[in-house]
Amino acid sequence: MFIQTQDTGDDAKLRFLPGRAVLGEGERTFASAEAAGQSSPLAAQIFAVGEVAEVVLGPEHVDVRIVEGADWSSLKPGVLGALMAHFMSGAPVLAEAPPPAPEEELDEATAEIVADVKELLATRIAPAVEPDGGRASYHSFKDGVLFLELGGSAKSLLGAIGNMLRHYIPEIVAVRDSFDAIARPGLETPTAEAIQRLLDEQINPAVASHGGFISLIDVQEDIAYIELGGGCQGCGMADVTLKQGVEKTILETIPGITAVRDVTDHASGDNPYYSPGAK
């Protein structure tokens, strides 16, 4: 799932574009957590981030206004996490919407493994990642592969989280981000293959000198979605790298691609080549 953000001209308000229908039509405005709690699970989850003054649900967007004096640099990852968690859960946008789909059916042995996973997440992993704004919750388990929903700083700790879970639960052979469980047919197209070759042969060798790398996340219609990793994640020059380097090269080289979107969670980058605001 790709959530884009868009400036509104108001420093206190930011528009979030989840890439899917929110209300489908019309708008609903919630000016308090109490109002949202009665009518919209989605808006209530956003208010729970804290320092949110207003949530407006639109056809395909969510506008969030923060309270005076609050800082988007600290709140944006939380709102993104709330949106991601809501849409991945299948919960309704409005209280009167149909109930979410039933939970996955598990045999007795798998159910026991999943119960152990949830206990470890609650008792050992959550206390370690939540102080830094991280989130880690169970998504699914199939063929020995455990998928977790990760947010904030927890994304950069996937390796350590996986090691702990596999240590206590040997039936787990791999731990992955739940994003990897989503089918992405766009990556099987000739266009995606051409972009991947371009990344491997030209772009990644160029950014490797900064300790960075670029990953192709998906191709949908005429848009390529990429993620910046290593020294490029959270780098103060990431937008320059994207606009003047990666995007320009892809658009000039790959026919049919008209836009390149960055889906990186830059707020959780822990080793940027240039720190934001550095001179």
C-alpha cells in the first residue's frame, strides 16, 4: 500500500492519499476524537496519534489538521502508520459500514504458533520499539513465513525482530514485512523488468558511493513506485536524488512511464548520508 502526501497551502494541514477509495464520494469532517469515536474508526485512529485538531475524510483522500504549535516532522509518521494499520486491518471507514472480514482460519498447531508470536510482540518487542514511535503487530503466517505490520522505527529493526522471534519459535523460518505479502502483478511486466535492469546497471552503482540503494516497489499503469534505502533513507538530499537523478533517468529511458513516486518512510531513516537541514 502506498500513501502519498500533498501540501494544502496550510502549514497545519496535510493531505494523505492512500491510493484507494476512502468515502468514495462526499466528505465527512470530524473536529474531535469524541465525534470520530462515534462515527469513524479511521478518524478515531488518526486522533489517537495525538495533537490532531481535525480530520476530513474525502472520496480518495484524508486531510489532517494538527493543533497550533504541533510539528508535522514528529506527527506525520504516526498518521501514516494509523492510515496503514486501518486499511490493512479491513476495518470500516465509517461505523455504519459493513464489518471487517473474519480472521484467517488456522489449524491447531499454527494457531499455537500465532498465539506465541502475539505474546512475544506484546511482551518483548512492543516495549522495545514503542518509545521511539515504532509499531509491530501480527499480520499473517504461511508456510513458515511470518508477516508483520511494521511502522516507524520498527521497519529498520526487522532483522533484529526476526532474530528474536525465530529464537523463541523455531517453526518460523523467515520474518518479513506484511508489504511483501501483497500481490504486485506490476512487477511481473516487461516495463518493471526494464526499470529493474536500469536500477541494477546504472542507478544503484551511482548511489552506492553514498551507502544508498533504490528498490522498485511496484509499477501501476504509467507510474513507477520506488523506495530509497541505506544512506538515501532520510537523507536531506533525497528529493534532489529523486527528481534530478532517479526520476529523470527512468522517464528518459523507459517508454510509457510518466511519473516516479517515492514511498520511502524517510522519518525512520537511521543513517542518512546528509542529515536534513545540514549545510
